[in-house]
Amino acid sequence: MQPGDRLGPDERSFLLRLARASAAEALGGPSLVERPPEAPLLHEPGACFVTFRRRGAGPGGGLRGCLGTLEPREPLWQAVKRLAAETVTGDPRFFDRPVTLAELPELQIDISVLHPRRKLDDPLSLELGKDGIVVEGQGSCSGCRGVYLPQVATEHGMGKEEFLSSCCSHKAGLSADAWRDPKRCIVYAFRAEVFGEE
């Protein structure tokens, strides 16, 4: 656990079991979803991302789906349950080769629980490996948005400028240098509590 993390081992373990059971059910498996424990943090609204990767693929490799929400609109346990099912059935990057129930045991699950985001007046002030980013287009690019979780920079060996440029161009559909101009793009940073299956 890192400073600022709030979920204990039992809560993390429950959320990982919940994500796996929800994904299996969404893929046609039996309904094995547990009732959530009374742990208060699980019942507070939470923003999170659920990621599925091939086991043993290494950091940043073997991605089979990752979806999430930036806004805490539902209890954390419900967000994890919903997003796990949506990730294995609805990540548009994998419509041509969707996750199958038979494949699910070969996939590892990671959950990123997001802390509140903050606007960066100087995008280069972000801390690689600790901060995730949200880039939002402005003016004629209003409505364009991209997100990178904190672990993306370290998994792919990115420096700050590459991290920002890649998020702008590959995730938000903006020009790679949009982050340099606050009239074209606003950059937010956020921390996340990241944990996964062993």
C-alpha cells in the first residue's frame, strides 16, 4: 500500500473477486457475485478503472480490456461490478476479438481507484508513475478527452512530454502538442490506488 491509499487488504480482495465473478457472469458463466461487506469505503461513491491483461505478458502488455469512470457516481463496489462486465463485453478496441469465458482464467485483473483530480497550470509538474492525467480539449476541440492511468508512463517507459503528447494524440484525438497551450487543452492530474491479482 502507498501513502493515501484507503482500502485494506480485505476490501481489495473482495473487489478483485467481485470483478472476476461479474466478468464471468457477463460472459455467460454462473452467477457467483458476492454481497458486499459492510466496509464503509466500498459503499461510498468511487471512480475507478478495471483492466484485464493476459497473465505473464509483463507490464503494459497483453491488454484485453480497460474501461472506467472519472466521476464517482455510484458506490465503489457497484462501479467495479459494472465496469468489469462492461470491460470484457464492451471495450471497443476488442470488438473484433472479444474476451471469452474460456479465456478469462488466463487474464489478470487490476483495479485503479481514482483520487480527486486537480488542474495542472504547468503540465510538466506532474509526477511520472504517481500521477495519471486527463486532457480535455478546449474551443473547437471541446468535448475531446483522453485519460492515462498513472501506471501507463512507467509501463511504457515514457517521459513527461511523451506521456502528455501520447494522451493528447492517441486518447483525445488532439494534436500531440495541444497540452502546451491552455487555450487548446486543459490538463488534470490524479492519483490512484492501484492493486491487482497476484
